[in-house]
Amino acid sequence: MANANGEGSIYKRMRDGRQTGYVGAVSYTDVTGQPKRHTVYGKTRTDVREKMRQVRERLDNGTTVKDSKRTLADWLAHWRANTLAASDRKESTKELYANLCRRHLEPAPFGTIRLNNLKPSDVEGLVLAMRAKTKPAATDGVEPIRALSDATIRQVYTVLRAGLDGAVRDGLLAKNPAAAVKRPGVARKEAKHASAVDVSKLLMCADGLRYRNAMVLIALSGMRRGEALALYWSDVDLDAGVVAVRGTLGRVGGKLIITEPKTERSRRSVPLPAPAVAMLRSHRVNQDAERLAAGDQWQESGLVFATEFGTPVDPRNVLRTVQIAARKAGMSDIGVHTLRHSAAVAWLESSVHIKAVADLLGHSSIAITGDIYGHTSDDVARAAVDALADHLGILDF
């Protein structure tokens, strides 16, 4: 049978005098200008023709004629050391992605898969394996399996997809197998919060602790811990009773660094109630006294919350402050975010519009606020339906 016009060379494949299939060849010039020839095999002429078409398509798209045989571990290590490091992502995000890559993607067995053999089903298998780690281990003295949250699994998938996008860009893959897999979902969980009475009790039990004032600001403003610790005095207008959130403090590469806010909506102005203004005025007086006491050991940072020598505060120290106060108050399962969540719930249950709450919290959309703080207490729900009945003027029966 004659070859179709322009399809290239297709021949019968013979072995020991018997036909075993077909073989085709595509000639091309590589990036160095050298003539090359790529051979494909198939059981039928149609199979070979399709494979040759795919080869030409790859060449037209500027990729190699076949996927690379590099292992995922080898490629991802290269990707995080170069492409990820050179990206404009926040330093904290780069560190997070690199850690997830080393911990969950590069180790065997997944990391030993070669790029040319990686299939969407392998990616799905990785997701299932990570989900399996959320199952509690047997209590027979065996080390418990560390749970992987939905959010972590989703982040690992995001890193893999970004890494494979880099392989496609560099011509090592024709297409990204992870792109054919639906991004793992994250089940929204309502935030744990404390009542106003419990928050007051917690703050009272924090009396005398160095970072109590940071707790007070978070409880009264709903700011994130890192945002409160990144505040400079230049961001605070005590006369107007407002602070400007411009950054977040966290540990990156073992160092305390202030980076850009989480999202553009996180960059915001937050009004302060009178108790917060009074606390900050007193706090500044105390800090001025510490500056004088420290003398030449003081390192001026301009931060509202600082160590006794003026340096940034490790966020873990604020967490320890909350934990100490919680133990004294006889409260369990309390963290720094509990104060933020409690402020949000208090606003919503005081009939503050959800859009205003989203703005105060720095959420990118009211949908996030609704998902996290969607629960309404029984008392609030009862008041709402009673108010509706009164508004409609429903008669007694």
C-alpha cells in the first residue's frame, strides 16, 4: 500500500520473514541545526501514522520529539532550585512550596516515576495516598500517622502542577498530566471561637504576660497574628483611632521577615475601639521606658510589638502567651486565631453586615467569610425569626 501524501516513511516491520507490525520515521532538524530521524512503531499503519502526527505536532510546538526520561525527583529538585527560586512568589510561599516538594513529591515511590511515564492516574494515586495518611493509626504502640489536611493535599497538588508546567515550558513534556486531574477540594470548617465572656476571662488571665497587649489588639480588631506583629508605629494613628495593615511577620528560612499581606484585600485600614487606643497609648509609654533601660543594646525597629531589646517578636511567643493564659483560665483548644475568630463571630451576631466583617478581617470575598463563620447561634437564630414575625405583623393564633 502506498503511503499517504506527506505522511513520511512507513514500512512493514519484518522479523524472521514474518510481518510484526509497521515502523515509521520522521526527519527533522534539531536546535543545533543537525539533521535527525525519529522512529515510531505500531501494530497497524494507522497506529504509526498517528504517532508520527504527534511527533510532528511536538516539533511544531517547539518541544522534544518524546518526553524526557528524567525522574520526577530529579526534575522537581531542579525546578525548585531554579524556576521556583527565580519566581516572584512571596519568600514564605517559596519556602512552603519547596518543603512540600521535598517532603511529598520527590521521595519514592512517586519521585521515581519518569516524566515520560507519568500519567494522570499516577497523580490521582498520589492524592489518594495522601488522603490515606489522614486515617488514624492503630493504638498498639506504633507511631501515629501524621494527618494531612485537605488544604495540605491541595497545596501539594498545586506545587506538582506548577513543577510540571515548568517541564512543559522547557520542552521535557508535551503536556502536563496533572492538568487533567481535578484540583483536590477543601472541606470548609467553621472556625472555633470563644464567647465574649471567655475572651474577657482569657485576657484577664494574661495579665502580667509580656505579649498580652498583642492578644488584646487581635481580640479587639480581628487582625491576624502576623499582621499585628508587623505593625510599625508609623502605621498607627491613635488620634484617629485607626491602624494600617501593610504586612505580615513570619519565619522564612529560619529568619523573622515582614512580607507583603496575604492578598490585596489584606492590605487595609482597621478602626480601633477606645479600649484598644488606650492600651496602645500605655504600651508606647512602656516601650519608651524599655528603650531607655536597654541603652545601647536597644535595636530600633519601629515595631509596635517588640522584644525587650526592640527586635521583632517571634509569633510562637504570642502563641505561648495565649496557651499560658488558657491554662490559667481552664480553657482548652485555644489558639491565637481563636481571638480573631471570636471577634468575627461577635460582629456577625451583633448584626454587623457580612461585607463589613469581610473588610475588617481582610478576606478576599464575603464568600470566605460566610464559609468560615456561617454558623449562627440558637439565640441569634431565634431573635432573627422573631424579628421577622414582628416586622411582618403576624397575628397570634
